[in-house]
Amino acid sequence: YNIIGISNINLGKLDEALKAYNKALSLNPNYAEGFNNMGIVIQKQGKLEEAIKSYKKAFSIKPDYAEAYFNMGTALQYQDKLDEAIEAYNKALLYNPNDAQANYNMGIAFKAQGKLDKAIASYKKAISLKPDYVDAHNNMGIILQESGAIKKAIKTFKKSILYRSDFASAHHNLSFALLNYGSYQEGLDEYEWR
């Protein structure tokens, strides 16, 4: 039933996926992956509190279930419960220290809290785990630019574009960083890159 559930999620048939996970859990009420995947479906339906309960059930069965902690972190982050989200991401990283996405999401949460040094550290960790993580490069560049480190921001945006040449947001951010730096022609060229 797990495969049926995953297939239905990928097809956008969330009600059918939920039925499959309920069936799987009726057959095996200690199926941690079933609770985690059911939480994903419920979260996609916008029922964040219910999703969080499902994730908690998953890691109550399997305490080292990094993915369930990560998914709970995203649900909490959508609710702007940033301290709790960061705590969940830290738990996910305790059990899966090579999770670039958890580090990236923590960076977003820290930025929202105004903890820019911690946000940059999280983005750097995500990039160390996945060097072509263009969103992490881009978000770090934004913080660097906002902090006045324009040269570093320019370098960071260029790195993002190096990995994905059609990344519009990085091109846009690079153009403004170049203009702020006084590289007007290069900034205008970058602004009109399309």
C-alpha cells in the first residue's frame, strides 16, 4: 500500500494516497514510514497540525527517523513556528548529518528570525554537502548583499549562475549587486540577460 500511496501522491491524487496509507496502517499500526508519508499527504492538503501529529507518530515508532523530523520542520516553518522548526531540523540532522535540504531550510528560518550569521552558516553547510545547491548560493548572496558585503554577494550569485545558467532570480540579484557595486554596464547587461 505504500507504493500505491507514493504513486498517488506523484499523480496528485491525495485522497487516494491517504486511503492507501490508512489501509497500510490498519494492517501494521507500527509502520513509521506510513505515518510519515500520510503526514506528507495531509500537509499537501494544508492540514499542518494533523500532519505534525502524523510525523510525531512516525518518530515515536522510529526515534531516529530523520525524514519525519525534517517533514515536521517544514510544517512548523509554514506555521512560522521557527524555533520549533529549527529544533526539528536539528533532530533531522542528528540522524542524517548529510541532509543539505535541512541545512538550507534552517538557513531560511534563521534569516526570518534575523539571525544572519546562523543563516549564512546553514547555507554554507548546505553548499558543502551539495556544491551545486543554487538556491542556497542565491539566498546566501542576498544576505551578503543586505549586509554590505557586495563583492562576496557578487561572487556568490555568479556561483549560483555557474551551476544553473537560467536561474532568473540569481541573474536578477546579481544585476542589482553589480549596480550597487558601481559596475553599471555589467549590471545592466546582467539585468537584461534573457
